[in-house]
Amino acid sequence: MKHHITAIGLVIVLLFLGVGDGIGQTYLFNPKHPQSAIRHELNFSLFSHFTRSPQLATIHKVKSGLAYPEPIFNRVFGIATAGYEPRLRMIEWGNSASLSLDIPLNVSLSLVDITNKTREVQYSPVPVTDAEFNSGIYFNTREGDIGIFHSEIGALLSLNLLQGSTLENTKGFGLTFSAGVNRVMAPLFMNFLYGYKRTDYKGMLAWNLAVARFGLHFRGVAFNYMIGVNPTNIYFTDVNSNTSTSVFVNNYNRFSISFRLGQ
């Protein structure tokens, strides 16, 4: 609680010191002059982009006549990510604060797999035949690495303070607080070495995430951290140890650096 109060106090101080010099008048977006309300940015990430989908399926391991269900999820590790983001300022308060709609568009060189927590079993959509079941095979397995590359598109509502909040603001630094939704599509290219097809994994290659983002601006450069706001801790019984364990899914983490294009 003390940390939350400190953070709120910091924002209030910034508002009084930096935003208060020009927050009196309110300006709404004028479609006749869109160039004065749109900001464009390019962003990049290296080895700092990771996400897991919600639980997509369940696989049952059988031991001593008992079936142990385990969650299957999609996991993405971004090696290098590049994106373009237009920001439309819908409301401006003076020259030091604004509310904008941001549309981040990203493509990532990434590794994508569908797996369970321990990677002892990789999910396969191929059903088990009656003959396999009768012979003691209760699930089919495949290599977990199902493809490479992924893309994202988001919609964020952002509160912008100080530098970058308006076209006129010339402060040395600024802050952005954002919240919205991000859609992940992974992978873009299936693993052709094993003959995987997108139709085999229908419904498992895209999902939505509620996200929040904090940005720190210095002139035309911004440092951003985006996080999923609704991670889920799924509990299940490990078939080998017969103990309760868990795994976090439906999460998202990304650090990025952005560069402003133009004013």
C-alpha cells in the first residue's frame, strides 16, 4: 500500500510541477487537421519479449489407472521485435497532458511452441485411435516447436504527461500510462520440417490479452514496459511426483525502445 501511495504522490507532484503550467483549456481532436494530433513511432526489442497464451487444451497422462489432466499452452519467445505505432491524441489539456488512442503493430522473429509445463509431452491435435488406446497409448505427441515468427496488434488508451503529450510541449521528459488489449498471432510460419499445418492447430494460434504499459520519454526517445494484467496460475497434479504444482499462463512481458518519427 505504501508503494502505491508513493507512486500516486509522484504523479501528483509531476502534475503540479510540469502539467500545471498549461492544463486550463481542453482541446478535442479536429478531423480537419489530423496532422497536429497524430504521432508516429518505431519501436524495437531484443531478447526482452515473452508471452504465454491462456490454457488452450488439456492432455491426460495415465498412471496406475488414473488420468492426470495437464494444461497445454502456447509459448512465445521474441528474439528481435520491430513495430510501428500511430498515436491519435483525442483530448488535450493545455499543452502538457493528453489522452490518446495508440495502435501498436509488431512483428517478431520468435520461437513458438505448444507444450505443457515440464515439456515432457508436446501437444498433438491428432486423436488417439481405438487400437492405440487399447494398447496403452493415451495421447499422441509431436515436437513442441510448431513454428517461428509472430505478430501483434493492440489498442491502448493512454494518458500522456509532459514531453510528447502535445505538439507544443518542449519539456525534457514525459510519462505515459496505457491500458488496453493486445492480440497475439503465433506462429506466422509453421514448422515445415515436421509437416505441421495451421488447420491442425485451429483455435490455438491466436489469443487476446489485457495489457498495461508504462512509458518514459526523453525528447524523441521512449522506453516502454508492457505487461499482461490478468495472468492465471493453473494448478494440477504432477503425474511423476504425485504432488500439486502450478504454471502461470495468459501472461505478457516486453521491454522496448521507441523513436519518434517527425514532430
